[in-house]
Amino acid sequence: MTDAAETPSKVDLLNLTRSGLEAFVTDGLRLPRFRADQLWHWVWQRGVRDFAAMTNLSREFKATLARRAMLPWPEVDVVRTSRDGTIKLLLRLADGERIETVLIPMGEHYTQCLSTQVGCAMACTFCSTGELGFTRNMSMGEILGQVLVGRAHLAEKGLPTVRNLVFMGMGEPLMNLTELLRSLETLGSAEGISIASRRATVSSVGIPQGLKILGDSGLAVPAISLHAPTQELREKLMPKAARVPLDELLACLDRYPIKPRERVTYEYILLGGVNDSIAHAKQLVKLLGQRRCKVNLIGYNPPPADAGATAPYRAPEQDDVLAFEAYLRSKRITTFIRRSMGQDIAAACGQLKLLAGPPGQEGVTAGN
Ligand code: SF4
């Protein structure tokens, strides 16, 4: 893994892991290690982006940092707030690319949905991000920069902070594995953002090689975007993801090292008239009935009419959603219906999509 993300003159401190920052301070600047500890605390725990405001650093150290380093937070282009309190931030990265992050109120705290790629190569047929195609991977600094911006926004509004993270925004996290692992490692480090790995969920269509490495790292438990109970239907809904045969994917997940009380989560988006019948529920029970798992059901959200897109599917009927849930539960599969948040601002699952246009123009993204 490379740790330095240097512009010709300045080091991007957001893209350094803890050990990378220590090396920069002790080897690069020839300063004692405690200076790195102080800097880490200001950058990640206090969320300060101006070196001059880091009050316990010496004047010389602050001047050196201003010359040699930078903290390139993503800039907020657009903020939209839903009637249900969900907040969507359209962010501009240093090279002008744009991504989205969503802050979802969950009682006394917020859950933040993070993007890991600009666009996505997986082209799932129900997902607005899939239509964008893939532009590039995001760096650790850009991924975690979303948390800094999200926390600052909530603090400014006097709202509770972020406690849980879901890597479920734009992109397939396991296709950006190096930066994902660096992000997860940095998240949990003391005096930093300090979000424990059990509070971070990585949502993936399921890439066996990536799952093996994520499992060995012990850094997060995955939520698998299953969305179909058979290989045949999955090929239609998620043609690229389905290149990994379903039985191979499930065998890989059976080997995933989870703790005794943990379970693998399967996400299942209910598409009206496509995969939401009791016959599909029966097929799903056949697939998952003997596995240690839980199922999250998500009603498909067609893009809002003003997004200018034609919806490829329709939302499921509420009765069908309830019947699907009841059937799984009757077969002793732990099942939840995920409440759809931020639907009116196109921040709900599957609705996120960046619209082309200059900064400041309205736009949106989607996720696993
Ligand atoms: S659902 Fe996830 S993996 Fe599929 S296209 Fe959308 S962002 Fe990519």
C-alpha cells in the first residue's frame, strides 16, 4: 500500500494512515513523535481543517505544515434535506469529480452512507449509479473526508453526530479494496474518528477474492446485495455481479469468519412484479434457510419524476412486501423491512445518481 499522496509541493494529510503520518512528521519534518499524535487528534478527532486553529502546536510547526501539507476536505456543492430528516450532500473532490454522501437520522444519532468510487462499473439494472459507468476509485482521504464533512455539517446544525457507517453509496467497495481497508483501519484508530468496526458495514455485490481479504482483516462484516433467489434472475438484474455463480458466492460467505453472535446480512431489493412473489420467497428460503444470516428487504424506489429518468422497474405493493417478510419469518429467517429514507430528495437506496453539470447544479448518486 502506498501512503503518500503528494502534490508537487504538499502532502495530503487526509490520505496518510496513522503510521504514514508518523513517518511524515518524524522522518520528513524531523520532529518528535508526539507532534504526530497531536496532529492526528486535530485532523481526525477534532475535525479541524485549518492548521492555524490547532492551538497546541508550536508556531513553527504550524508554519511548516502550511508550507508542506494540506487537508483537502471535499467541498459541499449542494445540500438537500428530506421531510424525514435525511440529509444528502453533493460533494466536489479536489479534481472536480463529484460524489454524494447521505446522513440518515437513527434516533439519537446518524448513520452515514459513504461512496467509495466515482461512478460504478457493475451496472446493476435497478441502480442509478450503475447508469453512470465508472470514472475512478476514491482515495482513503476522499472516503473518510466524507465523514469529516458530514460531522461538521451536523455540528453546525446542532444535530447529533454520526455513529454508524455504511459503505453503501456510489461504487462497489470491494473493487476499491486497498483504499477501503486503509479507511477501515484508520476509522478505528485511537484519537481518530474512532468508529469501531462493528459499527461499519461494507455492502457488496459479493466478490469472493475481496471477501476473503476483508474477512481475514477482521475489519468489517459484509452485507451482500443478493436481490435475486436464483442464478438466472440474478443474471438479469445484476449481469456483471452474477458472473460469480450464486453457489460459489454463498460457499465463500459460508467460510466468512464471523463471530458467534454475528450473521451475514443479505440485502434484497423488492422490484414490483419481478422478484417479490411468494414463489420467490420460497426460492430464497431454499437458498438461505440453513445459513446463519439475516435478510433486509428494501422496497425499490423509482427515481423521482424530476430526475428525468424513466424507471426500469416499479415499486412493490405494500401487501406483497409484508407477505414476503411474513413468509421468510415463518421459516425462521430473521428478516427486516428497511425503512426507505430520503425518498423525496432522491437519497434513498438505488436513487443516487450524479447529473452532469457545473458545480452548484442539482445532482444525485446510488448504491449497493
Ligand atoms: S448497486 Fe452498487 S454495485 Fe450495483 S451498480 Fe449500484 S453502486 Fe454499483
